[in-house]
Amino acid sequence: MALSHDDLWPRAGGWPDAESAPAWDAVILGIPAFRTSLSPTGAHATPAAIREALTRYSPTVIGPGEPRDLNEVLRIADAGDVADPDGPAGEAAVRARVEDLAGRSDLMVALGGDNSLTCPVAEGADAAGLITLDAHFDLRDGVSNGSPVRRLIAGGLDPHRVVQIGITDFANSAAYARRAADLGIRVITLDELRRRGAADVVAEALEVAGGGSGGSGATAGHAGGAGRGIHLDVDVDVCDRSVAPACPASVPGGLQASELRTLVRALSSDARVRSADIVEVDATADTPDQRTVRLAALCVLEMLAGRAARRDPS
């Protein structure tokens, strides 16, 4: 069904091609990885589905302060998709594309695809810290959507600058919990998150992943500003299965959609978060109302709202 048109109610998405200008505040990039997934998935269909879902939303942030149209506050672009991103050659192409885009934008957002893409995206962005919103450790051996955190650490990422938020009971093994502890990863379980609250957890996560460098109050810099940053990995299966049924590994009792949105916006408002991904949504397995894909699209907008808040902290 065609969406209605109203000149006074613009729609999100439909952003210009990333090659139409040399620098941007934010760029989205589709990475339809799916071949190494531990669960059968149609995640390769998700970047296109997220783009379609974005058009169902307005780009306007109502508050606090005056309403702000993200398209007026930020320069946003769409870099299309990386073709065939799986395997060594595909991951090399992802790294190269992300390196280029990260050098020309303040925030590079990857639309997955499964969680395997977190490794080449964070490497391409030259991330020095990692924050995951995920029910799982992702410390498995081998190459799959269950191994990106281990692979990043094996590749040189300091495990003491890795924070994992939302780790859930009955979704992990004791062996991987011990591996995380032995590596020195800061694990914040779902129970701890709910006990402490989002603001407290976000502050700690940014401090740890940022290496104690500060920066949450920094003003927006120019696109492509210098300095290694933090990569934010948003695995939507951290959410309750009722709001994320198209995530193969989501479980009952996870985050509510509002909790995920709050965390994503708060983390993205920090100047040190230079790259991010949204992963593990299988658009082909969603409900008829596309609730999981629409939540993923909202995560894109929350990331942009976080950046816009840096321009106008009121």
C-alpha cells in the first residue's frame, strides 16, 4: 500500500548518496551478511527492509527543547550495500568501505545482516573500544555470528575496553562466561542493567570502552574528525521475543523496545561512538506488522537523535 503524502509531515529515510558530498555527519551502509549464521536466517533481506520501514517514521525529535528535524540538524547519507559481504573477500570489502566512510563521517551505521559483520565493521572503523547490546557473549571459536567479539580481541582489540550489556540467563554457557571473565571484559547482565538503570550503566560503559578519555559532553566536530573511537554493536536479540520475534536467538524476558531505544540514543550521543551496527534481524521471519524491522529502523533514528542532541544539548 502506498504511503500517504503530506508536505507538512516529512518522512525519514531516502537520504542522498554518500558519494554526492565529501563529508557527512552520519552515513548508513547495508551489510547483508548471513552465510555464517549459526541459525538459519534471511538476514540478508534486512537492510532493504529497514530502509523501507524508515519511511513509516518522521525524522522529527519532539523533545526536550524545541522540535528538531534530523534532516535539518544533520547531514545524513546512504552508502548503499556491500555486495557479498561474507567470507574473507567479502569481509575485506566491508573493511575497506567502512574505512572510507568512517573517514568522511562522524558516525557510520551498518545495517545488518547477522552479527558476524561486527568484526569487519569495527576493524574498518579502527575502533579502540566496543560496547555490545546483546543477550550473548559472542566469544565462540571459528568464524560465525557467534564469534565477533572473540575475533576482534584476537585481532588486537583491548578486552579491558569491551563492555557487554544485556547478557542473559539461560542464553549462554558457563564456559563462555569464564572466557569473558578471564579476558577482563566488563559484563553487565540484564538483571544488573535493570537494577542500576540505563543512565548509570551508559556512563560506566562509555568510560570503560572509551579508555577513561571522557568526551560525553563534547560538541559536535567536523565530519571525519580524527581519533579512534568506540564501536556500538546493537544485537536486537537483546530484546524480549514479543518485540523482536524476527531475531532467531531472542528470548522471553529481554529488553522492551523502549529500553533498547533509550540505551541506543544515550550511547550514540557520546562523541567517542564513531561507528555502530544493527544486527540479527531476519526480515523474512518477521510478523505481518514487521515489528522487529520497525524497531531496527527506530534504532537508526535513535542513533541520529543522539548525534543531534550533541548539537543542541537542551
